[in-house]
Amino acid sequence: MAFLLSVYDAQVNNLIAGDTDILSQLARWRLEVSAIERYSNDAPDHYSEDVTGDAGKYYAMSNLTNWSEGFSRVTQIEYPAATVASDETPQYLEPEDWQDDYWAEISGTHTRHIWLPNHAPAATETMRITYTVPYAWTAGGSESAAVTQASHGFSVNDYVYLSGSTYTAAGDIRNATHQVTTVTDASTFKVKILSTTTPQEDFFALCHLAAGLCCQAMAAGFSKSSDSTINLDAVDHRSKASEYSRRAREFFALYEKHLGLGAEQKVHAAGDFVDWDTAPGWPTGRKYVFHGEGTR
């Protein structure tokens, strides 16, 4: 199920009721996008992709459709890939059979590879590689009415952000609130607000995280009266900063409890230098698996 940025915003506004005039709408939107990015690190999405071999032991990660360098890591490799329609039994490679952080310079480009020390899939064979991906933002909901903005300079699919009544090129999707869907002429275009396909069961936890980030930003604003995103009045800034910091911690605790993170999770080492209890990890190669109470 896809959730619109505006849906997250409505629930976050409910959680920080009465304080939505302290942070601008644009500031709240950006913090809500930031919350999804943090959630992607805590509980990433997974993508499985079928690829064919070339009779070699290396496979360039750049060939994976949705691989996000600096974020993604391989979680499992099925080889040879089972044919679901034939009810074949999946066969997974053991942790010692692959490594996802082998780097080599190929034609002047530093490239990450999967290294298969014990296998060399042929061009007629298929591997099913599963790897982590961040939750993506795409254009969602209904297209807006025609927007008149002289010499806007936008093209279809451009990411933009709305500040007041003016759209500005975002440059990076992390700064965007909308995506351009139609360009009629140099002064007219239409947009859709961003949406993301985060799991339905984590919706309220994500709203708690975003509300915590908003309270954290408001606390910082009251601590630094020069913060341009805060509309300060004649109040005890130190008291306000302390109150918003407290509320931020409460929201973060609710988020962490839902995901089984933070202090609530008692972590115990599964074993010391035991191959059967290790797993590939990015960026430093093999990392040990830890079993914890309250994990999902």
C-alpha cells in the first residue's frame, strides 16, 4: 500500500497538535521524508532479481537494477534459481560461498562485485539475488490542477518542492515534496505529491519517528533563536527547548519499541568466530549475526 506524503503529514500534525505553526510546512515535509530514510536503514525493503552468469566467479553490482551503492547489501543468493511454476526446491548458497564487497578497477572505474569463490554460473544458469533497498518516493495520488508559474523551467519527472505557493527545483529527491507530471508550456505545469510504499503495519511508528524529528527541530530552534525556521515569541526559550526535547525522546521511544530497537532490545552474541552463524555484511565484509529479544 502506498502512503502519500500528505497522509504522513496529517498524522504528524495530529501528534504535534497546536505546534504546526512553529515549523513551516516545508520543514515538516522534509523531516517526514527524512523519517522514511532513517526507517529504510532500520528496516530496509528487499528486492529479488534474477541474473544470468557468464561462467566467471565475479558479478558486477552495477548490473543489479535497484542496487543503491552505499546502502544496499546482499542478504541471500539462490543458485541455481528455482522455477516456481515447477515447484522446484530453492537452493541457497552458504555465507562462505559469496561476498558482496569485492572491489576492482574495471576500465578505469572502481566497481563493486559479488565474488563466488566456489561457483562459476554459466550463461545458461540463473542466480536469484536478494538485496536491501531503501523505500523509494514516487509521484502518487491525483494530479494537481494546472499551476501557473512564469518561466518555471521544469520537465516531466522533475522533483520539486513547494514553499508557500511557489515550486522550486529540488535537485535531490530528499529535498522534494512533489514530482512534475505534465508540462503544458513554459508557464504551466501539473504535479503529484510524493508517495512511498512503506508497510502498513509500521505507519504509526513512522509518524512517531517523524513527530520526534519535528520536536527535535523545534527544540533546536528554541535553543538557537537565530534559527530561521522557527517563529519565536516572548517565551522562556530554555523551558520550551527542554519540553520539545522530552517529547522528541518519547516519540523516538515509541518508534524504537515498535521496531524492537534501542534499549528495549537485549542483544546477545550468537557465537564467537563460528562460520555457521555469520552473515555477509556491508561495508566491512562478514559480520556476526546477533540474536535479540524483541526482534522482528
